[in-house]
Amino acid sequence: MNSRARWLVGIASTAGAFAAAGAGWDAFGDVGPVQYALAGITALASGILAYAQSSRSGPSGTGRPVPRELPRDITDFTGRDGEVDDLVGLLRRRGRSTGPLVAAIAGKGGLGKTTLAIRAAQRAADDYPDGQLFANLRGYDPVPAEPAGILGRFLRTLGTDPREIPDALHDREQLLRTLTAGRRLLIVLDNANGPRQVRPLLPGTPDVAVIVTSRTPLSTIEGAHTIVLDLLEPEEAVELLGRVAGARRVADDPAAARRLVALCGHLPLAVRIAGARLAERPDVPLADLADRLADERDRLDHLEIGDLDVRSTFMLSHQGLPEEQQRAFRVLGLFPGTDFTAWALAALMDVPLRTAEHHLDALVSAQLLDATGPDETGTVRYAFHDLIRALAREQPEPGAAAATERLLGAYLTVAATAEDRFQPGEVRKTGAHPRHPVEARTLDRLLRDPVAWFIGEQRNIVACVRLATACGFWDAAWELTHIGAPFFEMLAAWDDWETAVELALDAARRSGDRRAEAITLFDTGALRRDLGRLDEALVAYEGARAGYAASGDEHGLAALLLLEGIIHRNLGDWERAARLLGDGVVRLGAAGDRRLAAQSRRSLAIVLGNQGRHGEAIPLFQEALAEFQGLGDRRAEAYAWRNLAQAQLEFGEPEASARSFARSLEMTQRLRDQRGEARALQGLGRVSVAEGAAAAALRRRCGVSPGPGRSPRRPTTTSSPGSWTATSPRRTVRDGRRPSDARGHGPAARCHSRIR
């Protein structure tokens, strides 16, 4: 049912409610028109609410994700009425061609391309009930967003399991076209640097509309409708100034207002900055600010009357700040990512957190910085407009090298603490880059949920690895990558992890440090294993072994036994895997690494299960489980519960298996580990099939229903010894299916659908 049909049904239901209400009160005879009207209003509200609720999960009850990613519309949007109407009209005439409707908004920076795109998209959003996607392509950043990365995020947003997203750009393009076929979607691509960045992101159906903003016209994109923005009209610029600085204040001195906006070049961004300065200083007359703008000794080096340059406009706000806030602006230009928090500025400036927060507030007030809202940890994040960030990066900062060293040291401090809390008992390989202290209370606030912190900082960590490599801080590059490895793995962030390990390996090799190279090859092998590229993983491990041997790192050599054992287990070489893992248990235990020794014991038990020796595997799983519990490693404990559950099921203990799977499910849900949650749900599905109603009752206690019209059934045979699930997310591990492919049996499919 489309949106119009649902609306008509709602109106019809409302009319029926009116009729029913009238008939009911007619029977009493003493009920007046007021009560009747109130009943009608109540019925109408109920009908509208029912319609709104029915539309949240997508049209026709599809249950598909309906993204709502458009940023908020600004309340003081001024002018551009004709452009907004043209663009909205264009969006509402979609579907008249064989391809997607593409509207390209072009113009130089600061003209309001993004705000225009968002306003028009918000107004036309109801015409696209299947959702709206938004992406900042960062086209003019030193490292623009790659189309493959944007496609990966879009595919995840549209419901694709991260493990099923292909690596090749062309394959991702095809999958996007498949997912968007027949869906009425609106996509906004902001800050594109040219057609090459945009074309891979264009779907192939006429039901999809795309708005692109760029500094240059995108006329070579086939069928694109181009809107070229110009400066504001003088009256519109004065109106914008009044909305920012105060309408009465501007009305009191209209001549000064006209002069001021003319000196701003009628550029929206410049006018907004001038208005913000006036709003901060109610005692300063408009004419005084206009006089300062006109003073060539301070402001007109890059400014001609009537044609204000963006750089000069922002330099006005910059130079109007106290020296320490000017320095804050300059050092923030050193930050390699797109957004940041106060603790990063505190490290760059080597000041207390409270001082950094004060400087950020001042920069926000001066319109040089935007507060983008709290992240998943509740920490306020800040971001530069791309032109302002470019301006900040142009400013000479005498202490740039020292500030960069402190920033990388602070990231190492926070990331290492996050790993300690996420993965207790880890024996970490450290480098020589100096740590920069971060206040304990700041760490506690940031790292209440270490995974949430990493999600918010994931791109910045990759950017810091890139910065460290470019600036010659070799140890910071490889150590940040090494610390981030377990987070990258759990979040299936393959693209970012691969970028980081490639940069880190380059840094390690350029430093000539064989141990650093071995550590990075160790991480490279883990990534290749998770991607299913097992031969490449073994090559990386061979390189790591040579580096560990050359540097005398016995612990590293022992840890390699675990990873190589897992590779050979995945390849089906049970005997070699058991030998390597058994040696790993002994040598890692002797090296004092309780965590990896327990991991080796757990992996050895999996091999025994592969061989059908479930009775021998169960005690090993229980020993590993106890060790993880003693260390406080919740993620490893959750995985061990799942492994134990599988062994118990194969050994003929379905009730114990169901309890163990339920424990694993509970823990992975708390950890927000979707891969682990999916596997626990699959396991509960197997228990339901194997044991019937008793196991299904346990599953219902976990909130998992066996589904309508189904009843658990007992299989005629149990699974074969070779059916155990391995850890690689991209391998075929059971009857040619991947771990995420729960469609092989109904109960697990319904379980798995809860996280799709």
C-alpha cells in the first residue's frame, strides 16, 4: 500500500469513528455538539497516529531499513527561494527518465550549497518514503572520501550484512543498484570534487533522486540538472544579518547594515560571521564593525570592496580572537581527522581539558567551528567547515612538530586504556613514542564503553596513523594500528583496518625496526585471515617469524603458533593445527601470557571437535572459559561459551548447550558484537531443531520466538564432525555457507533476522 492509499484508509477510518461517535451519543439525547466535536478530534488524531506509525518501517510493510540521514534544516535560512522551489519541483518530477534524477548544486565555497540541498531535501522527503541517505564526500580534503567507503556505509545502512559487502568497487556499485531498484530513495552527496567521485555512487533506477553539491559544475554527469549559486541579493544579506545579530538592532541602522553586508561581499558565510561577532558584542555599533572591515591596514590585503574573499572573511574572525584562541585555531589545523573532541585540543596545546573546552566554546561563538553534538560516549564533538579547516591549516604554527607528537601520544594513551578495558590480560607490544597524559576522569568518562569510544574515533585513528607515517613518527603509526586491531576485527571494519596496516607496515619498514615490522606483519596476517585470504596470511606470518627471531622476541614467536594453528584448522589440517596449538599452550603459558594461552587451549578444543572428539573438547573449553573469567575478558568469555555450547550439543547435552548459547547471546548483545550475537542465535536455532520444545522454551526466555506456524522438530541425524563453525567471517564453513548464512534452517533464520 502506498502512502496515499494509507492516508485514505486513515481518513476512512476516521470518518467511521465520527459516525460511530455520533450514533452512540444520539442514543442519550442530552450530549451536545462540543462533546461530539471532541470525539471527532480524538478519532482524527488516532487515525493520523496510526498512519504515521505504519509508515516508519517502510512502505507496504516491507520491514526494510528506512534511513533518515538528512541533517537538520537551519532555522535562519535566508533567501534562495527561487532555487529552493526549483529544486523541490525537480525532485517531485522524478521518474521521467530511465536513470536516477541528479540535481547538481555548484558554486564556490561559502555560498550555502549544503544548506540549500538540505532544505530542498527536507521539503521533498515525503516523496521518498523509502528513506534518505546523506554523505559528506570531503572532496577538497587532503584525503577525500573514497567511493568504495561511502558505498560500504550505504550498503550497511540499507541492511546488508558487513560480511557480505564485496571488496571491489564495481561489485559494490552493482549491489547498490540492486538494493535501490524499486525503492523511492533520496540521496544527498555533499562536497564532491568531481564526476569521478560521484559516478560510482549513482543508483540506476528512476525512482531514486540524487542531490550533489560541488564547487565546480558537474556538467559531464549524464542527465544532471545543474543549479549554479551566486551571491545573495543585498536585501537577503541584510535579512540574514538581522536573523543572526538581531532584527531590531539591524533595523535601527539600515545604512550601516547595507554597508556591512556589502563589505562581506554578500557571501552568506561571511555575513553569518559578521552577525555572530555583533551578537557576541551587543555594545558594538554596526558602523564600528563596518569601519574595521574597511580598514586596509588590518583587513583588506586580500579584499576588494564589493568582492569579499572567503579566506579574508574568516581571517577577520580569527584575528578578532585573543592570542590563545588564535593558537587553538592554528593547532586544530594540524588535526588529521574531520571531527574531534576537547581532549584532542588539550593535547595539541598542552593545556588542561577545561581550558581547551573554553577555547572551543569561543571558536564556536565566532562561527569558526561547529559543535556537531554528542557522540556515543556523550562527548561533544566539533568540526570545521572545509574552507575554515583549510584556512586553519594555512596558518604557521611554530610548535607544529611538538603538538603533533603530543596528539599522537594522547591517542596512544586513550587507545591503550580502551584496549585494556575491552580485552583484559592482553600482553601488548609497545613502541618508543612518548605517551601524553590524559586525565584519569577523562579516561573514565570516555571509556565507560570502550567499543563506543572506538566507533566514534575509528576514522580519526586511521587518520592519525596516516599523519604519523607522513611526519616520521614511526612507532606511533604501527602501535596505534596494533592497539586498534581487536576493535577493527570485532567491528568488521576491514577497509579501515587494511588502510591502517598498510600505512603501519610502511612506517615500520622505513624505520628499519625489525620487531616493529614483525608486529605489523602479525596484524596483517590476522586481517588476511579474517578476509579469508589464508595463503596471504601464512606469508605474513612467515615474515613476522623472521622479524621476531631477528629481534629475539620469544613471546611473539609463541603467539605465532596460535595464529598459524588457527589457519591450518581453517584449512582442515587438523593434525598440524593440533600440534601448533598444543605447543602454543605450553610456550605462551611459560611466557606468562594467560590470555593467549587460554585462546590456544580454546582453539585446540575446536580442533578436537572438528575431529569428533567432543568429550575431550568440553574440559578444554571449560578451562579456557575459567581463565577468561579470571581475566575479566568478556568478549573471549562470550566466544568460549558459544564454543562450549556447540561441543555440548554434539556430545548429546542439548539442555546444557541451550544454557551456554543463551549465556553467549546475552554477553555478545551487551558487547554490541553483532557477529558473536548472530552465531549465538544460530546455535540456539540448532538446539531448537535438535531438542524440540524444551530447548525452545529456553530460547523464548531469551526473547527468541520459533516463529508462526512452526514447531521445533528433532532431526533424524546429528551434524557431522566436520560441521563445526570456524572463526573466519568470509570462509564457507558449513555445507558451503558462510557463518552469517542462517537461511539453511528456519529457526536460525528467524533468530538471525533479529540483527539484520
